Amino acid sequence: MPVVTCWERVQRQTARLYGPTVDWWSMSSVREEAVDGVGLFVDGPNVLREEFDVDLDDIRIAAADAGRLATIRLYVDEHATPGLIQAAEARGFEVIVTSGDVDVKLAVDAARFAVEGRGDTIAIASRDTDFKPVLEVANNCGLRTLAIAPGSHGRSDALRNAATESVTLTDDDTSE
């Protein structure tokens, strides 16, 4: 039996309300099986700070504990150093450089991952409450959600409460 993605549910509801005015099937693919995997989305400017002493390996390990990593992205602004970009790419991250605030691009990409059913888990590493709606969208699509905080000082209670699971990275790499 085919798995119905969140996007397909939206398409069907829209067609019921407005009629078949849009060719939805050409805009998305139909999956025959559920897709396993974790989409990891890292808010670089909010997580990779001296005050937290967290590195990309800590974040990657925390997300990998939730399952196979399907998408691994680090979002940075134009002020990111070439050394950071090179280190992230060496660790398997796709680096997304934005010309300003990374929040919008990260939020759109993570929400798209959820509604298109590209995996079964979304992990967001941030301390920014702005990503709470993304976790809510993923939850509504039936995905498992993981909020990764850089430390107890940098933890967002709103993200932690919106996610189905949360991890707080510490200096000893222990999580809660």
C-alpha cells in the first residue's frame, strides 16, 4: 500500500476545496515505501559559538543517534570563515551560505523536507525559537522531531517542548 505523504494530504484537501485546478501529481513524486532517515538542519550562527564549545561532530553524533542521516546541512551567513566551511564539508555537511539571516532558508528547507516526506525524522540544532513552527509542521506530517541545543544555557524551551525528543549537548558530550 502506498504511503501518503503530508504533501499529498495537502494536495487532496486543496482539490476537495477548490477543485482540480492544479496538476498536483506533476509537482511531487508518489512513494511506494516509507523513507527512513534523519534530516539534520544546523543553525550555524546560533550554535557554533565560543560560549557553547560545541563542534560539528557533537551535533552530527546527536542526530545520528536518532537514525541514518539522510540530509546534513549547515546554514551560515556571509561572515562564515572559509575554515568553518571547509571543516563542515570535510565532515559531510552540505553548507548553505546565505546573504543575511539564515533562519528563513533553514526553516523553508526543513519544512520542505517534512512535507515532501524525504525522511522520518527532522533534527534542528538551534537555540532559536523561530524554528518552533517547523517542528510543528513536521509533527503534523507524522515525523519524529528532535531539538538539539548547544548547551543548557543556549537551550530554547519552546523548541524542546515542540519536539518529540530533545538533546542538550554539554562539554562532556552527554545528553539529556
